[in-house]
Amino acid sequence: MELHQEGRLGVTDTPILPIVQSTGTRCHPSDRQPALSAGGSDSSMDGMTVGIGVICENGKAAIVVADRMATYSDLGIQFDGDITKYAEVSNRSIVVSSGTFSDISYVIKHLRNSPGDPLATIPISQIADRGQSAREALRAEQIEVVYLRRPLGLGMAEFQKAASSVSISQILNNTFDRINQFRLALQLLVVGTDSDGAHLYVIDESARPANFDGPGFAAIGSGFSHATVSLARRSHLKSCKLPQAVYNAYEAKRASELAIGVGRATNMAVLQQDKPTHFLKDRDIEKLEKIYQATKPPALFRSDVAAIERILR
């Protein structure tokens, strides 16, 4: 995700978030400017970041974890900054994002201002649906500007009319192919609780939000595979008690730091039914780090080394 330097905002405001650079289908290289990013790549759809969500307490609580890595992707500069990669869109739901700051700001703003009942009163599944709709609106807007208005001077309706004619030019054919191949480099992880319990949804290029309530954990960004493997090896279950789940999530975040673009600094939050969201402070993260260091697998005992040496003879 990229961050343009517009000032750091609080967790409850539109966040300054990490940004993923486009795969090259989003804009011409000459349109891009160096941008502060919490992670991004010109060649990958995965944001150089990590966002993790886990469910615990038999579905009554959820935990959100994200790194704070900032990157000038075009300049090859990365550093751990005071970057907030999630937004509290209601008093019981958080959205972690991987994409450009402008894209994320657009989606979060439209999600918060979406018509209908307030976000705090609707199921998490509907919040995810609204997030998906906001992402689709952004995708359509970018396609129209980049592929239609700039090169052809056409709006989407005019293009659709032209494309439906019997005799279609090669230019319109090529434009249609490019639109069909367009991928918006933006992922969202929606984590929240409602009357049915805790929920996890991932929003990306799929036609609808993907629900991860079943496995009880999900991740986005370049560190998602490392985090997922860590949680699987830990045999994380939704029945885990909150303290164990907090450690599992932190351990997964530490494992994800092996991925390119995932920073060491960490933000965490705990959501529980009928309780305010609890945001962990830096001193809380430091305590988790001490537990992590003490829990890591120890070096082999001499007797173990000797046993393995005997195997190898």
C-alpha cells in the first residue's frame, strides 16, 4: 500500500494506509509519482504488508494485527513508521487495507458514508458487501478514466454503445481486452462482531466478499502465506481462549516478517461482543515480544545432536 504524505490521522479517521502499486494495468508509468507507501510492488498484486484477523472464544471475539512498514516504492526505501493500516469503521468493526492511500481513502470514505442503516447497526456481512460495492465503484471509475476518457474521450456508457455495434474497430477491441484484464491492486480485510458473533471477510478481485468464519483466521498482503502457515501450525481454532489467540496472532505476525515489505513494528486490536474495541499499546506489544522470545523453539540439546549424528553414520 502506498501512503501519500498528507499527515498522519487517528485510528478512527480515514487512515494513512499502506499501498500496493499496480501491476501496470492501472496507469501509465509517466502518471506515477514517488509515494510514501506502507508496502507496494509494481509487479505483484500482493501489498508489501500484512493484515491478520483471527476469531476466538467460540466466535465471541476477534483479533486484528497489522504491521507499520512504510515504503517509497519508486525510490526503493522502506522503514518502520507510525503507520496505521486499519480503520475503525464502526464501534465493532475494523477494516485492514492493502492498496494505495488514495484508493483506500476512497473506499473507507464511501463505506462510512454508504446509504442505508448505520454501520454500527447492521451485520458484519453487510459491511463487507458495502465494502465490496465501494471497491467495485472505484474499479469502474479508474477503468473509465485510464482506458476510456484519456485515450478515447469516451465515457463508459458511450463505450458500451460503441462496443455493441456490429462493426467494432480494433482499437475498441484492444480497449475491451485491457478492461477485461484490469486488476485493482486493493485488498480489504473486514473484522468485526455482531449479534451472531465474530466474523472475517476478505475483499479482493473476487465477485463477492470471501467469508473466513469457518477456519477462524485470514490474512492479506505479502505476508499472508507466512501468517496463514503459522496459524495452521499452531492449530489455531475458534475455540481458543482470548489470551492464547492473542499470542497466536502475534506469532503469525512475527512469522510474516520473513516476507518482503512486512515491518517489525506492530498494531493490534481486540474486538469482543458487547465490549469496546481494545487497542493494544506499544508496551503491550513489548510484553508479547518477551513471551514470543521465551516461547520460540530452543536449540537442540547435546543429547539430541548426538542422536542425530548417530543416525547419519
